Amino acid sequence: MTTTSDICRRSWADREAMAEAMIPLIGRLYRDNNVVVSIHGRSLINQSVISILKAHRFARQIDEVELPLAETLPILQTLAGLELGQASIDIARLNGRFHDDGAGRTLEEFLRDELSDIIGQSGKDSSGSRDVVLYGFGRIGRLLARILVEHAGGGHGLRLRAIVVRKGSERDLVKRASLLRRDSVHGPFNGTITVDPEANTITANGTLIHVIHSSDPAAIDYTQYGIEDAIVVDNTGRWRDEEGLSQHLLSKGTSRVLLTAPGRGDLKNVVHGINDSDITDDDAIVTAASCTTNAIVPVLKAVNDEYGIVHGHVETVHSFTNDQNLTDNFHSGNRRGRSAALNMVLTETGAAKAVAKALPELAGKLTGNAIRVPTPDVSMAILNLTVENGETKERVNAYLRHMSLGSSLRKQIDYVDSPEVVSTDFVGSRRAGIVDGLATICSGTNIVLYVWYDNEFGYSSQVIRVLEEMAGVHPLSFPKLS
């Protein structure tokens, strides 16, 4: 007699088998075609059977039903035979479009129509490649390295060639590799890392990274490492203006600079998805603004476009950073000398003013403050906005959910309405900000939004997107927006 328990076990085993069949297909598409497969923006590259099953179940939060593996496996099998060129492909959204717009076509006919731009392009380096140097290897630098190695694929696109640090000890190379390998917040590196003390290199999943010791950004000859026309990503925050950052351009083998912090003066502060189209070939130096600016600007743009922002206040509840003291000690900044691990610390933020650099229409309309709290990662921005057109909570949430799924801001804005989520649930999020729908408050023309953001990984993902734009190697995304 077959019991309910037997049926459950058999169903699970069948789903495991389909997920196992997906892994080599996902791997070959990535290695041979530079195709990154995802489910609603969650990459499936190098994922386990359980992770793939969880990604399919996660789709319930988007489409209200679990994504059937019996439908996604045939998509992957068909994609594997189409000789695709480099691309990012969301199989959940493809599957949804096939159901909505298949119009009597077979799956292969539908996919050939949807992906016509890249079919038969396998092996063609359509977007080129670009050398990247990470100047500084702290919290953001190491996460950028992880993402760059993850995106290495067949060697096209962005190529991490070197990191530049000041030598800290005789075991500097081993310690740098160890920090890349282990992270207390983001977990272990997904792969293998080896060091070569004689060559002073780190090899991560086949990516050879030169470790260069220097404290002078203008005195390095990158060409002796085979590095040419490189974009230098300055993660130190030591230089914020054009004069300071221009020092990188004096080194041989460099051509452009990207700062992972807000820039000063006339430097362009770019929030990807908002004003990345402002980047021109003449911009030798670009800045990626701050983590908070990246988190709030996409949501602010969405709200302003639909409802019109009159004025507002931004309060950020921000995880502590290395700029603060672990225990009470002297600090040049107000309040930041008090223990970050023991206190909520009220401090200033320039994010509200910085919004105007990406969204000039909001200049002078926002104020802001920050509270640093004793958590190592994931922050929250509370947007208290007065708008021209009042709306209900339900309609505001429905609009923002749509923006997270089917708009040009879908890589920046995420949406969640779970009653149980807390900050650690968003560690590793690749979106700039996540709207917490259950916390939304609407009263007439007043809207209050709560936006979570991984101020480390989410921001690093935005930096990579800006870097791809600067390098001209941003892969095509499918399915395209309607």
C-alpha cells in the first residue's frame, strides 16, 4: 500500500533528480558560452542540488506558485543546444513568458525567437574583455574579487588581474588569501584558492591574481604583469577628488578609475540603473556613490515617477563599519569614538544630499541622518516621503513589486512581504535595496517605506554593474523587457 509518506519521498527524489540533471547543463552554458542562468535574479552558477531546489521554491514569493523543475529542465536542455553567445538568462521569467506569449509555438521555437540576438554566437567575444585592478583589499575589495572570479566564465568580460595593497607582514600574501577564503559575514569562498609565494600570486578558481605591494598609486608599472588598459577600482576611500584619483592614471597600464565611495567636486556619482547612461568614453574617473545612495535612489526614482515627491526625510539604520572604534577611543568624528559593538551611534550621512547627483529633480527635497548599530552587515533606510498624489498601501506595494519584477530597475529593487524576515535574511542580496512591503505606511499624501540593503554585497554588485558599463562588457539580459 502506497502511503502519503511514500508519495512525498518519491516526489522529493524526482525533484532531486531533475535538479541534479540541471547542474551539468548550467555549468556547460557558463563555461562554454558565458551564459549566466538565474531564477528571478538569483544565479544558479555553482549551486548545489538543494540550492537549486530552494531557488525554484523561492519563486513562490514572486509568482505565488513554486517554479516547476519539470518546466525549467526542458528550457535548460534546449538552451544547451542553441550555441548561445554571452548573456544573462532568467529561466523563471522565460518560463512565465512562454506560458503567456507562447502562442502555439514549441518551446524551441519560442526560445529561438526570444534569444535570436545570441543564437549561434558561441565562442564569439562580442563584448570584449577588460583588465581590472583592485587598489585596496578591504571589505568591498574582497567582495568585488569574489564576484569578478564568479563572473570569469570563459575568460571574456571583466578580468581580475591584480590587487594592490601595502605590505602588512612577511606573511602578507597568505593572510590576504585567507581573508578572501574565509569571511565571518558572507561565509567561505565558493571554490579553491592557492598561493604562490615566489610569484606573489593568488589563484582563485583558475583566476591568476598578482598581489602588488605599493603605497603610491602613481608609481606602479602594471605592464610588467601583462596588464594593459586596465580600470583601477580604488577601494581605499583615501582619495575622493579628481586630483587624488588621477594619480592612478600616471601608472603604466591604466586608463580609467572607479571609486567605491562618493566622489567630490565635479566627478560623476553613478548609481547603476539610474544615471549609468551618463558615463562617456571621456570619463577617466567615475565614482559609484555610497551603499546608502545606491539603496535609496532607485526606490526614490520609482516613487517620484509615479507619485511625485514634494519633500522627505531619509533615516538610515546602518551596520557599524571599520571607520568606527571597537571600544571607546579617540576619533576625529563626532560620536564615532564610542564603542561600535556596544552602542547605537547617531551620526551624519551625506546620502540624502548625494541623491541629487543621480536624480537632480530631487535636489533640496530630502534631509537625512544615520544611526550606526551593533550589527556587522545589512542596513535599513526609512524613507518618510510627502508626495503629490496620495495612494493606498496596497497600490503602492503592488507598484513597487512590479518595479522589482518587470521594470528597468529590476536589478536594483527587490520586494519582500514576509512577516518573519530580519536583517540577516538579506546577507548576500545582489539588489541595491529591498522594499519591505508589510512595513509600508500610507496616509493621504504621506508614504513611509522601509528598505533593507546589504551595504556590503548589494553595493558591491552595483559597483560591478558600473564597472561593466565603463568597460563596455555588460552582457545582454533575457528575456528582454516588454
